[in-house]
Amino acid sequence: MILEGKTILMTGGTGSFGRRFAETVLREHAPRVVRVFSRGELLQHEMQSQFHNESRLRYFIGDVRDRNRLHRAMNGADIVVHAAALKQVPACEYNPIEAVRTNVDGAVNVIDAALDSGVEKVVALSTDKAVHPVNLYGATKLVAEKLFIQANAYRGRSRTEFSVVRYGNVVASRGSVIPLFLRQREQGRLTVTDERMTRFWITLEQGVDFVIDCIRRMQGGEIFVPKIPSMRVTDLASAIAPHAEVEITGIRPGEKLHEVLLTEQEARHAKEYPDHYVIEPEHPYWDRTCLPDGTPLPEGFRYRSDENGQWLSKDELGAMVRGGMPDD
């Protein structure tokens, strides 16, 4: 077991993903310690209350912008899961410098601290918004992806390996459309920006399990992309509030009709596996014999939400919503 007996640091550890990751790892993978690194003392207090009998959790107040604090928190860590980010699109658009400082400069700080501390494996969480970005949030995540992949070229004789996990929208995560629809349901009217819109969708549990699998598989330099179903936003609205009125408000600045998880250009150096894709790095450090053989993708392949072969029915969407609601 890759996590057994390990000291794990999670940046952004009090978020929806961090809490579910901690719960899963502590229950199923026998780590030595899980360190929660985040800015908010209130959220850390709430998490301590949730896990009040768990002696393997440690709580570090800190910001990924703070290099010295990251170095201290990473001392002795074996594995880092980097989930900290400013991710609300309107907030990033209105506060662009702050988004860059957290999502880009913070990524550099995580990389430097991991290399200096001799961490074994670093997995950074990314998003479909990083592919062909149309807003600042997506652009910062694209840069962060490039930084983490190319960090493997900086490691020299260090044992540290860096990889990225890129997936779609997380069911009921904070700030997502589902909590909004649930609030709007009480008034009997849901707002949808465009009736053609599609999105990739994944539950918290699926996301956590996939990240753990990628920690086990990674050799350093890969971008892992899970095979996940698509959904039409209008179907999601109908699944949550079947009798509510739906108002089409018009697509917002920085919003796409459809999302892409793997581009035609990336497909040229990607492989397909039963439940995921691996985008291999195009750099000399990459050992192409280190992973099991996958299937090369055909020329022109792309993984886009409206062209997906896997779709959720309204009933399946409803079950995901009911099962995917986070505890926080």
C-alpha cells in the first residue's frame, strides 16, 4: 500500500476534497500522519471537531504563498497532495494578482519546498478549466500544470516526483452549481446560462480514489485524466428540481459551452487505459518504459464533454447528487 506508514501533507486540506481525502486515507490506508495545511483557523477547528478522536491528523495554519511556512510544514513529509487554490472564476477575474500569487506563485513554493525537503511524491490537482482556458482561473491552473510537470527536470539527484491529476466538476463541492440549484429550488426557479451547456462530472469519492490510484501509479511527469461521464446542465437542473421553472440567463464572461479534458495536441503523446488516460511528458527525463503499455490515441482524438461516450441519466445524476454531498 503506497500510503501505509507515510506522512502526507495536504495543502488546502480543509476543503471538500481535503476532508474526504483525509477520511478515506485514515480509514483505508493506514498512514502515519496526515498534515492539514490551510489558511483558515475556523475551518480547521470544524475539521478537528469532525475528526475529534483521530490522533494521526495534524493541523498547520499557513498559506502556500509563504515559502518558509511550507518548508516547515513539509519537513519529514513523504507525499504531498496540492489542492490549495483560488478557484472561484468571478473572484479570480476581479482579483487577478491575488489569483496569480496563490495559484502560480504558490505552485512554485510547493515545488521548491518539496524538492528541498526530499518529498517522495507530489500530486497537484488540476481542472478541465486549464484546457484552452478562457478565464484567469483556468490560465493560472494551466501555468501550474506546466510548473509541476516540468519540476521533474529540476530534481537532479532528488527522489521527488511530480505529477498532475486533471478532472472535471466535483459534485456539490463548495461554490459549484449544485448547491446553487438546491437553494434556488426553494423559490421554484433555477437559472441556467445556456441550455446547450455540458460538463464533465465526478463525485468527491471518485476524485479521492482516483488521486490515490495516481499516487500509486505515478512515475513523475504524467497528467492523469479519469474517464468520467458528461451531463447536460439542463438535465442536472431537472434532476434536482423536476417541477421548477428554468430561466436561461445567457452565458457569462469566462464561461464555456463545453469543457475539454484532453486536447488533440495532447492526444499525440497520451495513452488510454481502461478507466483513465495518461498524458505523457515530452521531455528527455521521461522514461517511456516505466508504465504499463497503454493504447495510443487516434489522430485528432479529443476528450470533450459534449462528445463523450458516457452520459448520465437524470436518475443517475440524482443519485450522484444525493451521494455526493460533502459533510461540510
